[in-house]
Amino acid sequence: MSGAARSLAALAAGLLFGLGLSLSGMLDPARVRGFLDVGGAWDPSLVFVLGGAVSVSALGYLLSRRLRRPALAETFDLPTARRIDPPLVGGAALFGIGWGLSGFCPGPAIAALSTGAAPVLVFVAAMLVGMAAQVLIRRFGPASVRP
């Protein structure tokens, strides 16, 4: 399949993802924080979004296991790592803390850039700085953090 077809499919998937985030309320950080506040004024409405996302993902994964190859690539690119190590745990904790404090995670934050809201711009800028820092730490940091 051509690179243009793959790019067009990626664009369509990204637009569909962004539309779904917008329609579900995932671009509203107050609503997300309300969902994450299980010990306080919990807003359970995003449970349906989570359930739908997990269901679609599980079906896609099960389907991928039955196919010989994907439609737009030569092979499936599935993760092979099975080890739970300190960088994985630390990254997951940092992700969760950032999501809980800001109400954004990377996908919805990128989609929310379309709103032009200052908190979104600050979050995305901080996210990019964090991504660059991770690259620098892995490249120049102690051997214990290098892959």
C-alpha cells in the first residue's frame, strides 16, 4: 500500500479520534477531573466513554490476531516487551499525576488545541518539554535509564 494511502488512513483515524473525544466531553478538563475524583464529587458519565474505548480496542486486538497482515502495512507492529520495570512504573505514575492535576492526557490535549484555550497551550508546551527531556535523559543520562 502506498505511503499516501497510509497517511490518508492515519488522518481519517485521527479526525475520527478527535471527533469522538470532542463529542464525549474528554476535551473538558473539569469533566475529566470529575471522573477521576472517585473519592469526592465523582462524575461517572465518562465510564461509558472508557467502556466503549476498551471494547473497540479489545475487538481490534482480537481481530488483528486472526489476520495474516494489516490492510495498510506488511506486518503488524505489536509490542513485545513484557517486563514491568522502574521507567514503566515511573512513567505511568507521572502520566496519571499529570492527567489528574490538569485534566488532560496527550490525545485530548492535542485535539483541544483547536479551542485555543491558554491552559491547553501550556499543557502541550509542558508535554513537549517533557518529551524532549526524556530523549535527552535517555541519550545522555546514567546507564540505568538507557534502554
